[in-house]
Amino acid sequence: DADVTQTPRNRITKTGKRIMLECSQTKGHDRMYWYRQDPGLGLRLIYYSFDVKDINKGEISDGYSVSRQAQAKFSLSLESAIPNQTALYFCATSDDPLYGYTFGSGTRLTVV
Amino acid sequence: GDSVTQMEGPVTLSEEAFLTINCTYTATGYPSLFWYVQYPGEGLQLLLKATKADDKGSNKGFEATYRKETTSFHLEKGSVQVSDSAVYFCALVNFNKFYFGSGTKLNVKP
């Protein structure tokens, strides 16, 4: 099994719909992150969590919300999807950032 | 604020050619530096890292040296293979925050 599992892998949804992207990890790490990848823009941080009770906004949190259900689970929600939220979304986890992140395989979201 | 700048791609090379992908950074303090690789359809994987000035990170024939005087962490490989075709991201972590470059796509032709 992968260390970081994201579901779904691909999703097409309509404008205005609510959608949840899920992430679970088996690394036992406290820190979890959601990133968005757009062509030519690299990765941008949406939200991050240092433990179950600690949730923080990243640089592009508007239009998104998160839930840290357990140490191993961190979900990203789009309450009302819009087309410019079409992107590749990555979940990541780390024990100590100095040692780098472990990334999931990504969720490709298309909002039509 | 902190940031990472890497060369735009795509970079197209023939197999066995020498590779350099430039990366420079802006940061206060003493960041750690990373190269990540993203193969088609996959997430990012840590390729190598360096945690202090003059450290050399290396893995799978790739290497990069942390140059504080030039604020650079250029990625090099002496002889690329078709299987090295991927997107490469330079990144830094400083005060528990990660900053990624925009990525450089490498295409290696047989």
C-alpha cells in the first residue's frame, strides 16, 4: 500500500457542486498538507495541519475548507466548485520538514 | 519573502547528454534545499536534499551542491537516460514552511 493515498484519482464535477478530496497516510506523521498544482505555477499551499487540533490556511485557501478527522486523515472540500479550481491536487505528509515530504499520487479535478 | 526560481523548460536532451537545471533561492536564515521529481501521472518524489552550505546531495546519478554565496542549488547529471524524463522541482524549507519552484520539464530522446 502507498504511504499516502488520495481518492479519487480523477474527478469531473459541475460548477456549484460540493466535492471532497480525501487523503490518508500510513507514515504516522503529525503534519499533513494540501497543495494545488497548475501548469507553470508549481505547487501552491492550500491548507496545512500540524496535528488533529491544528489547522492553518496556506497561500490560496479561499474557496476551500479542510477537515482533519484523525492523525492519518486529512480531507479537502470545495464547497461550491468553480472552473478555475480545475487543477491537480496533492496531499503530503512529513515528520519534520527538514527531511522532506511524502506526497500522494494526486487527484486530477476538472470543474465544468 | 522566501522564494525559489528555476529555469523554464522544457529542456530537451539526447540520451547520455549532460544535464544542468538551474535553481536559485531567496531566503532569510539557513534553509534546507531539495530537488523533487515528478514522473508522468505520479506525485512528487524526493530526489535529493542538502541541509547546510557546501553540502552535496546525490541520488540516482543526480547531484546538487548547496552554494550559499551564490544562493544556488543547481541539479546536474552526467549522462541522462530516457527514463529520467520527468518534471523536476527545486524547493526550500525555512521555518517549517516549504517553497517550491515552478518546475522544469525534462525530455530525454533516445
